[in-house]
Amino acid sequence: MNPSSLSTAPTGEARTALQDFISLTKPRIISLLLVTTVAPMFVAGDPTWQQVLLVTLGGYLMAGGANAVNMYVDRDIDDSMARTRTRPIPSGRMGARAVLAFGVAIATAATFLLGRFVNPLTAALALGGFYFYILVYTRWLKRTTPQNIVIGGAAGAFPPLVGWAAVTGRLDLTAVYLFLIIFFWTPPHFWALALLKQVDYGRAGVPMAPLVWGERETMDQMLWYTFILLGLTLLPATFGAFGVVYLASALVLGLILLYGVIRIRRETVWAKPAWWVYKYSLLYLALLFAAMVVDRSLT
Amino acid sequence: MSPTLSFVVFFLAAALAVVGQLLVLRDGLAGRTPAAGAGTAARLREALWITIPAIALALTLWATWRALPARTAGSTAATTGPVATLEISGGPR
């Protein structure tokens, strides 16, 4: 017997298990959520590095827990979609109950961390986002209405409230704007992906907008929501929340997004512009929040 | 930003947002964005889902209008404190 094979096999298994646990939290998606959590902290005030570290860790654990529980709830349909087939549960690498337990455990740890070391409002808001994502989006709306993305988008809009509350201990009009910006950003962002993955969603029985309304109407809706988003992103500058640097950035970034959405509607082969909008919208949100921080640091 | 510019940006941005929201409502009411299921209950739920964001937007625009510096500067005598504040306090630690 080769002794080295005895020592490497468990290590390899442990590594795979670790990778699976990490993948349950959807780290790539969380990275943008953390940008929209941490940036508002620097807009709201002057956070200490301990506050930033605690909120980042708490935010990661809460969002990661929500993503893991989401994979537990969606385990019956994940196998029918190419995008989700390789997840730990449908691929048979992890048991459903273990995933649920993991998700609940890290969300509980996040609640304790935020409640004990940051403040109760921050913990309540993070937990609110968790429950909204699991109960309102995943359990209720995702499989019943094409408006799932619109209302469900509120779950992804909690992070800026968490960051804001961590520094100020309260919410105000600027925080509401940060929430609404993500809320109205979600439809054009996610429907670009839904247009591209509609066969997958159809196979899983998820009534995404392109399947129920048709591609053309979905593209129209993307445009209407981009109008709302563009308007909303400019408004915080009017009551003094941000200055001219932010206003100019929001206008330019928003006009580029608007152009991308118009291209989807105009071109007969819309797959390429739809991919572009999906990817650019991610960058758009990160840059918009970065512009808020830069603007605040200049004033 | 000058109060005049604030006013101009407010009206342009609010108009853009309101037009977008009205188009969403129009499509919903005209049946262009139907519900996934059949029946009156599904249609009513769908109407509710498009109305909630519209109400949130209207309330936010109203709060923003009340917070405009030019407006508050011109009516300081009429107001007794900061306007358009929404505070949910959790106590910073």
C-alpha cells in the first residue's frame, strides 16, 4: 500500500468539502453585495476598521446563509437547470439537511455577531434581508409570478441599509435611496439574464418574465425600469446627500446602461447586447457606489 | 449644488422616474404583463406587485421634495425642524 495515497485521499475530500461549503454561500454574488454594504458605511460616516471588518464578516455570513438555504429550498428544480445542476445538492456531493443546517448556522452566527458587536438595528435589517430572500422571494414569489424579480429584488437591497445602520444606528432618506436604487436596478439586470436563460427557467417551471410576457414586453419593462433607475440615481444629489462628482458619475453610468438596454430592444439578434447589459449592470452598481464614496470623501 | 440647479435636477430626474413608473403601470393595467396563473386572485396579486413599488417611489419623491434645500430655505419660518426625516433608531454601539 502506498502511504502517500492514504494521506492525500482525506485531504482531497476535505478540500472538496470545503469548496462545496464555500460554493453554497455563492461568494461571487456576495462580493457585489459586500460592495453595496461597505460603501454606504463610508457614505454614512467615518467607520472604524473593526466596524468594517465586523459588518463584512456578518454580511458575508448572513448572505451566505441565505444562499445556502435557498439551495435547500430549490433542490427540486436545481437539477433541471444547466446553470444550477452542478450545485452540491443536485450533484449528490452534499445532503439537503446538511446544507440547510449549514445555512441556518452561519445566518445565526451573523445575527449574533451583528447584534452583539455592531447594533441591534443592523442585525435586524440583515436578518430581515435573509427572511425576505428565503420566504418572500424563494418560497413565495419565484415560482408563482413573473414579478418575482421586481418584488424579490428588495432582498438584495437590504445590504446598504445594513451598512448605513452599522455606522449611524438609524435610517434616513439617503439610506432609503440606496435601497431603492438596488431595488429598481434588479429588473433590468436580472431580466437580461432571464432572456438568455429562459429555456432553463422554462424547464424548471419558474415563470420568469420572458416566458410569461414574451421577449418584447420584457425588453420594454427593462427600459421602463432603467428610466426609473436613472431618475432615482440623480435625485440624492438634489437634497444634498451627494455632490456634483456623484451626479455626473450617476448620469454617465446610467446613460451607458440605458444605451445597452435600448440596444437589446433594437437589435434582432439580442443575445450579445443582453449579455453586455447583464455584465455591465454589475459593474454599473459597483461604480455607482464607488462614486458615492469618492464624492463624500471630496466634500 | 445651487438651489436652482437642485430644483432643475429634481424635476428632470423625478419626471424620468415617474414616466418609467407610469409605463410600468400602464403595461400592467393593459394586461401586457399578465400573471403566471389564471383567475381574478392572480390578477389582483399582480396588480398589487406593480402598485407597491409605485407607492414607494411616490412617497420617496414626496420626501425628497420636502427636503430640497431651496424649498426649505424659502420656508424656514413655516418649519420647525429638519424635514423629510425617516428615522428608525437602533442605537449605535
